[in-house]
Amino acid sequence: MSAVTIRDVRREDCPRLLELIQELAEFEKAPQAVTVTLEHFANAGFGEKPVWKAFAAVNTENGIETIIGFALYYIRYSTWKGSRMYLEDIIVNENYRGKGIGSLLFEKLIEEAREKELGGIAWQVLEWNEPAINFYKKYGATFDPEWWNASITV
């Protein structure tokens, strides 16, 4: 494998990101749950009022760039903690897992949070996803069993 680099995601990366999002949804046993369109996804990240930012893990072989993973986040506000990064998804293609790419992405997120002087990073992880839980524990993550996720569709 050639060197993997981390860079900002570009609008033209959005189709590949959606492929990886679908791969994640299948891994999480919810392939039908991805309903966002490419147009909406791209506009939400690169339109007039972008709401998310992402970093791509890029593998370059024979001069060809392939996105093999990404981490997408947005800034949220906690009345208790102030501005914080919310990690929506961190995804590494199945063929590249276990090679330190997730760590490269996560460390880039930490660097970004520090540069933006955010109070921390929050995210969700499925209770059965032990590889992810163990990955986050290496960074000293804490898990809060008291809070339940809630949402509505409008």
C-alpha cells in the first residue's frame, strides 16, 4: 500500500463518500436507512451555508487517488460545555481496516478541535461494535449509559 495522506474533502469527493456511507450502513445492518441524495449531501457540505466538514484518507497508487476513508464532523453547542465537535461518522473501507487509517483520521479531528479551541469531541457508537469501542478507549474516551438517543422526523 502506498502512503496514505489526510486532506480536506472536496465537493467532487461526495459520490465516493456516499459509497462509503452506504458501506457503513450495511455494516451497521441498516442499508435502507441512507436516504440522503447526492445533491443534498454535497450542498450541505459545500453550498452557501455548509453545515459539515470532513477529512479524507487518500491512498495514492500509480498516481491514482482513492478515498479509502473519511471523518465527517460539525460544530454543536453544549450549554454545559460550550462549542464542541460532533463526529458524525468515521469510516474506513473494509479492505483497509486495522492499518492505522482510523487513527490518522481521529488524530486529525483532535488537531482540528484544538485549533478551533473546541471543548472536546462527542460521537455515538453502537453498543455491539466492539472494534470501534476498543479503538475509542485507546484515546481515553468515556461512554455514558445514562443518556438515550432520541429523534423525530419532520
